[in-house]
Amino acid sequence: MATSTSSPASSTLTGRKVGIDTYRENVVYLRRDCPVYRAEGFQALSKVAVSANSHMILAVLNVVDDTRVIGEMDLGLSEDAFAQLGIAEGAPVRIAHAEPPESIASLRRKIAGERLSADEILAIVKDIAGHRYSKIELAAFVVATTQWDLDRDEVLHLAEAMVAAGRRLDWGEAPVVDKHCIGGIPGNRTSMLVVPIVAAHGMLIPKTSSRAITSPAGTADTMACLAEVELPFDRLERIVRAHRGCLAWGGTASLSPADDVLISVSRPLSLDSPGQMVASILSKKVAAGATHLVLDIPFGPTAKVARIDEAQRLKKLFEYVARNMGLQLDVVLSDGRQPIGRGVGPALEARDVLQVLNNDPAAPADLRLKALRLAGRVLEFDPDVRGGEGVELARDILDSGRALAKLEAIIDAQGRRPFNWQRPTLGALVHEVVADADGIVTAIDNLRVARIARLAGAPKAETAGVDLFCRIGDRVTRGQPLYRIHATNTSELEFARHESTHHHGFTVDGSGAVPVDPFLEF
Amino acid sequence: MATSTSSPASSTLTGRKVGIDTYRENVVYLRRDCPVYRAEGFQALSKVAVSANSHMILAVLNVVDDTRVIGEMDLGLSEDAFAQLGIAEGAPVRIAHAEPPESIASLRRKIAGERLSADEILAIVKDIAGHRYSKIELAAFVVATTQWDLDRDEVLHLAEAMVAAGRRLDWGEAPVVDKHCIGGIPGNRTSMLVVPIVAAHGMLIPKTSSRAITSPAGTADTMACLAEVELPFDRLERIVRAHRGCLAWGGTASLSPADDVLISVSRPLSLDSPGQMVASILSKKVAAGATHLVLDIPFGPTAKVARIDEAQRLKKLFEYVARNMGLQLDVVLSDGRQPIGRGVGPALEARDVLQVLNNDPAAPADLRLKALRLAGRVLEFDPDVRGGEGVELARDILDSGRALAKLEAIIDAQGRRPFNWQRPTLGALVHEVVADADGIVTAIDNLRVARIARLAGAPKAETAGVDLFCRIGDRVTRGQPLYRIHATNTSELEFARHESTHHHGFTVDGSGAVPVDPFLEF
């Protein structure tokens, strides 16, 4: 957490926690009438170095005129900044001018379109992980490395640097397998099926997932309907040793912290950055100790990747970087034309998953099929499983109830939460969206379905979301329900209903044309 | 100030001014326990639309846990946000999810390396001027248009859009002349000489200047030692009509507001962006009603422009854009190898300027010569002044005392402040930096001189700065003072002294080699 500052002197103030959540950016607050403010020649939004307790952090300065917030000789610290310094309320803190981190010179070279060396990328990533970049500098890095602006070696160096800048787990055995999807497909909760299938087979699959940021549910949000997911790392490790797998939130493990910082600025810009995506995903997997990975790249008009040529190009980049990091990678290009399963939202997706595990006849067939195929690919990392036999093995584990038993064991180990999959509690306020005309469903817009589910309250309201009644190829008649929106309060129901009225996301073709067959293996 | 938002509903809260200065970014504060926070599904750093009083602004959300700052049903607004809404304390305000402005789609196209149309650039600039871009989006725009990433027509459209997005002055006569320097050379206060010379000749030169942002003094900071510079626009207009010129701060006139917003993020990155520089300077001049402009581009190893080929390329871009905006432009490439004049810092530079105007034998010859030559070029915009006679005319106006009389009249009109140019009050804490060896001064680092003057307190402490005793080509002996640092408090003196110890910015060559002649006309 140390940083360079050329100021020879600094000024001592009293540290005060100001309960303002500034997300990933450190902010400190100084009164305009504080003598240190004038003496140091600070400006609002200056970058300052704050030190206490033998730690130093960089922060952005906000200047406070309001006398209620902090005293004249206080330095207010946002919650994250306070935590990073590890001080007690009222402890002495020192503040000084901060120099931009040295790696900013490399950032400028990248902005100018030059190629960076491994050492330069490492220095940048360490500064990012150490919270030494401002939000503006982070945005500059994200934009300068967007699209295909990083060549494949730069992506490799970025991924390696992200691993080096954080903690790296070593499970002491191999293979350690994992399964990941690049995202963008609502309802696509295959991990919650793949993990118990693979763990039931005895392979080590310590799966940590993110919570949803822009989607209506992440695996961690869905699993949270069934069990605790925020576990201290040592407990997680014991669970994985005992049960060969887990389904937990990855935020507690400090893996690839630079990636977390970068995501805080890249998400709001929603840029298409293959290099950043590859480095982000592979660095997290390698840091988590994975040796083998099955990666799902869904593509389709409203998926993250629209066309097969883009999907192929992305696949090659993943393969190049993984190979050079020593990670065995099996990439699967899958059908991303529509949501997977029926439910979109934590509880709705948990219901779908448990229907599949319980071999319920009502279980969504597409979710089951996709999970079996992905699990089969993971199982084939086992030297004793013959090529092509993975899917059969996965089906056997699922149909026999062994996968369900494994998930139940993992749930008990993580800490069970009550959930009735046959009669799940869903948001009580509902609105049904119906077909405008007779015809065949020819397209479903993933982005709109996700947006409507989010407006309905998912994932924050875990019982909110969208329950889909049709898929591409289904014949519908005018007035027939396409999906039901669930919400837990009237304003959220109204947001979602209004959005669905604007455009409900389903294309119904009345000409009688049947859409072409799925162009892919799933 | 209107914006698009797709949320059908919004929630009413009580508006509270929170005395936190967030510079150019609107920030609003919402308590974590506020029911609206959860209902709307906001996150820290979400972009929200705040409306009241028939105005709407976009702002970034900070989530507050501290119960002292605002009440549970309050919406706290940073000072700038509060001012923009134009509401009274305690007025009802509505908050809703904000959609990214539509022009973000064009921004993404630019990030992807595409060429933007005039309409797209206009939409982006209007959104920027309306504070509808987040700091992250602004940084993205700045990076995507850096270097030579804008072609010359895009630069033209950017400049035109910046004019269209703000107020434009019309003086009702022509020519309206101006003089501008791209900056980067400490002590270079020629405007304070050019304006009185040109105004004394009777030409209209309504000069507004910026305050220093990264330099130790801007023209507005230096003029502020002699007179009021923050004048309401109508008063400024009366002064210009009466005296044919002024020397004021330009911030009150709302000219090219998009440029002000962009500068707030581009300065911290210190990127080299010719397109942004050209659009910024020319939009401000055209918006201020100028019809004729003399532009000074100093170049040298530590100037903004390092080499003559870069200076020539920049000159062509200025000429292309100015020509298409109907602005008569005369570009001067000047010697930027070292500071101009002796003083660096507001009072020190004001002293130099008044020495020149008073024909003091001690006046810095380089400042006098450069100002005469630039003033001569401006005077030649007068159809009655023959080509090549401008410098003679300028010298006559200066030597006769008419320029001094004109500056005195402008000072009285703007509001005189006491200043004794023969015995100016300078920062009482001093430190002299001496030559390490015998030899000839072969280089002076503009960046280090500026930095040392800033650390000494300039421009905030107006009597602080650096007083230079030598120029390139001077012979010095070991221990001879190179310059004196002036400061007003010990910690600032210590900052500057420490920096000068690290590297004082002067290169003294003991081999007896005499540096080559100045490569330029000044």
C-alpha cells in the first residue's frame, strides 16, 4: 500500500470516519477553513497521500464547507479509505501532496497507441490494485486498452500481473477444475448444476462466483436463496476439502484485486473490451488455483458476442493466454439467442435449478441439457473419463440423485436457508405480458428481459424477476402470456411494467415462418 | 439542462445543501436507510436524475451511513449541484434512475476509432456542457480524442460545437482582436503588455484570461495583484467600450462551458491532445467575439511543444480550424527554451510587467522584446498599419508611456489594488539556489522552475514564487545564485527548497561551450 510522494513534509490531522460510501474510490474530506488546506495548496479533487499507522493510501480530496461533517482540524475519510488505513476513530493522520504514480508514464504511452512491456503492465496493475489510480486515470486505462487495443502478449501480461498483484491459492492437488461463462444470458445458472455433478464425481471444483452487477442475478445471488455465500476463506477451504466443491461469493478471497478496481469503472462505460475480459476471467481462475477450465461463450444477436467470427476470435485469445499461463482450457461456443431456463431473478432461477436436480418433469429442458454438456466437458478433464463419455457420466450422476445429494451437502456445509423449490416464495405483485398477435416467437431480446427483471427489483429483491413462458419456435396466440413479472413493491412493478409496455423483448412473426434451427450444439 | 430518463416514476425527497465541493462533478447524497434507496435499486456511484423547480440535473450518488450529514428522507446535494437546480434549502426534489445520455453511443464509436459527424460531436458537447457526463465518461472522451485521434474536420466540429453550447458575444464592430499563448513558459506575461499597447492604439481587445491551473501564475492571477479581475460581465463590457481593452478573468462569461468541464478531467491526465487544445482555444476566442487572433506557440525541450515539426503541424491545425470558423489567425512560433522575464509567480510577474511599462532600465529585455513583437503582429491587423511597421508602432506606444497610461486607466476601471512595482511585497521567507560549478548556463527546465514556484505557494500565495537571476548563455561561478525562492510560510518554503535540492532546473556546462543562438525570432 506504500506509494511515492516527493513532498518532504506533511501535516498532521485527526482522522474521522465519514460514513459516505464512495464505492472503490478513496475520498477524504478537509474543511475549507483548515489551515492545512491553504498551506498545502490543495484543490478540490487533488490527489493526496494520507498516512497513518505505517500505511499510506492515495485519495481524492473533497473540500467541505459544512461545519457539521467534520471539525476544522479533522481529516474525514470515506468508509473504504478508513478501513484501508486500519486506524481507530480519532487517530492522528498525515496528509501530503501525492505525485501521480510512476506507472502513469506507461499509461500515457499506451494512450498514445504504443505497446507496453510486461514490466510496465505489472507496474500499472500494482498501482491499480494499491488504489493509487484516480477514477479518471482508471477510465483512461480502460479506454486505452479497449476493443483490440491490447495485443495478445499484452493481454497475457495483464492477466499475469493481475494474478501477481493479489493472493493466489494452492490446493495442493491437480486437477482443480472450474467452469465459467462470459455472461450476458439471463437465467443461465448452469454452474449450480455443474458444480454438484462434478464434485459428486470426486473432482475438486472450488467455484466462487460474483454477485450480479448489471444482470438480474449472478450465481452467488441465486445460491444465496439456498445457503450462506459470504464465508470467510478458511471456512470455504474446509468445505471444499470435505465436499470437493462449493458455490460461494468470491469477494472475500482478495483474488485479482486490480480486476475488481478496473471493473468499477469499466462497467459504467459498458465498453467491448475482449482483452480486459480475457485477463479478468483468466486471472481470477488462475489466482483461485484452477488448473483446468471449461469456458462457455454464448453468442447471438443480443448476447455479449453477436457473431460467430467474433466468438472465434475471442476463443483464440482465451486459448493463447490460458496456454501461456499453464491453464488447460476447453472453450465451448453456445447458443446465446435467448435466455436459458424459465426464471430470471435469484429465487426464480433457484427454482429452475432445483427442478432439474430433482428430475422434476416440469424442469426446463434447455437448462438441463446445457448443464449436462458443460459438466461432461469438465468431467473429461479426468484422465479416467474417455473422450465423449462425459455427458453420459454427467447424466448418470444427475439422474441418480447424486448431484442433488451433493448440492444438499454443500448447502448444509455453507449454512442452509429455507427454500421450497416446489412452491417457492415469489414476488407477490405480478404483471403478465401477453402476445400482441398470433404467430411464432422468432426472437427474444436478452438485454430487454434482463432489464425488465432488474427494474422489477432483481437481484436486490431476491423473489423478484421474470418468469418466461415461451421460447424461440413456440407458437403463440394474441393475448397469450409470454412472461410474468414478479415484484415486491408497487414502484418496482410499475418500473418493470412500463418498460415491458415500451418493448416486451419478444418478436412474434405472424407469417407462419418457423425460425431456423439452433445453429449450435446447445 | 433537461435530460432523458426512462423511469416512469420518481420519488420525492427534501433537498439539502451539503457543503462539499466536488469540483465539476455533481454529487448527491442519500442515506442508506432511506426507503427510496432500496426501492429504486440505486447503487453507490449510480447515475441519478434529480429534478426540482423545472430543472433536471444528472449526478453521481454517494451513499451515506453517517446520520449527522442528512436526514433519512433528505437528498443531500453538493454545492454545484445545488446551485444548478436553483432551489431553496428544504425544497422538494425528485430522484430517479438516469439513463446514459444518448450521445454515449457516439462516444463508444469514437472509442472504437471511428470518425464522428458534426451532429454527433454537437450532441456530445451539449451533453458535456449540461453536466450529463460522469467523470468516467468524460475521461473516456478525453482519452478517445487524444493525440491526433481527431481529424481536422472533427476538431473543427468540436470547436464549433463548443461555441454553440455556450454564450457568444457580439461587440458590434470589427476587428475585435486577441492574443493568446498555448502556455507552458513560466513568467511569460506578454498579454499584460500587448493589451495596453493595442488598446492605446484604439483597437478593441477585450482580453479575458484564465487563472493558473497547473502553472505558477496565469494572466488573471498576475493582473489580480494590480486590480479586480472577477467582474460581472456587464461591467466588463462597459470597461471595454470605454477603454478599448480589459484584463479580466474569463470565468464569469459562460463562454464555451463544455471546455471548462473537459479541462477538469483532461488536466489531471496531462495528455498531449492537439485537437482538444485547438478546439478549446479557438472556441473560447470565437465565443468571446474575436475576429482576429495572434497565437503564440513556444517550442523547446521543456515547452508544451518540444520540436519544430510538431509546432508546424499544430500551427496548420490551428490555421485550418480558424479559417473555417471565420477567424483571422496569425500564428507565431517562438523560443520556448527557457522562462520569459525574471519573475515566476503573480507579484513577481506583475513587477516585471510594470518595469517594462515604466521603461525601467532593469526591465527584463526578453519580456519587452517578445511583447513588442506580438503587439506588432496584432497592430498589423489594423488595415491602416503597413506590413512590417507593427513592431515600430508598438515600441513607440510603449516608449512614449501611452501603454502605461492605458494600463493605469484599465486598472482604475476594474478596481485598483495597491502595488508598489519598485518595491513590491514579495514572500518574506527566501531561499537562494546557487550554481554547483563554474560554467555557462546551457539549459533551463521550464517544468522544474514552474513546479518549484508552485510548491513555494504560487499562485495561491500571490507574493510567492521564483525570481530568476540568469538566462541561457550567462556565465556563472560556483556558489553564484541562480534564483531566489520566495514563500509566505515555512512548510511551503521547505517544499520548494527540497524540490530545488533534488534538481534545481539549470544545466551549467563547465566545458566552456557556448550554447547555440536562439533558433527563433524571439
